[in-house]
Amino acid sequence: MSMEQIWEKIRGKKNVVGYSKKLRRRIRDGREVEEEVIRIYVSKKVDASALDLKDLIPGEIDGIPTDVVEIGEMKALGLHPLAHVTRVRPLVAGVNVGNWAITAGTLGWFFRDVSGREMLGSNAHVFAENALSPSRRRRA
């Protein structure tokens, strides 16, 4: 069974908002374990007794175990339709960012370094011209 067919089996079930499009490790007690599963992402995890039979996620699909993972509500950022080509202020996680030498990537999150300076997080290829070169600290 293809992953698209798996999605057809689970989409529309109560609280289901997505699934892993490839096998992932099961999450148990907040940690990944060795077992490979199809993760089914839900907005809210509820006891099986609170669901209609049609909304139950099977323990396995086509012989592959499932893992129901609560990720909360997903919503669009509500940004301007041209946000990918204009400035977005204030910055919010999820917008396209990059440097002059690359196309673009996603701003992942905000954090503070050990000195308390505000930093932006993303993948190396988003902020660096050559993601494999030794890092050089730059201040904006």
C-alpha cells in the first residue's frame, strides 16, 4: 500500500491532521525507540472510548504499526499572500528567509545563546553560502 493510500484511510478521522510520509521511529515516553511506525499526527489525543468506531486509528495499517502523536492545532500564519517576496514584521517562525547566495528556506525558531543574544534557527543551507564550510560568526 502506498503512503497516499494510507492517507486516504486515515484522513477525515476525528483530530487527524497529518501523517509521516515515511516510516519513523515510535515515540514512547517522549523518546524515540527503535520500532519503525507510521506516525499519525492528531490535534488532540483522546481515549479510544471517547471516539466513534469510524474515528479509531488502527494499531497497524497494512502490517505496519501506527503511532498516534499529538501535535496540537495547526493553522495558517495568516500572512500577506506575497509574504514570500516581501518583508514580514515582526518575524514569525515559518516564513521564508535566506541569504543572497541561496534561494530560500524556512525560519525555524527563535532562541538565545549562552550570552543571552537573540538568535534565529534554521538549517545550515538557509543561512550559509556553503553549509559544509567551517562556521564563521556573523552579526546582522
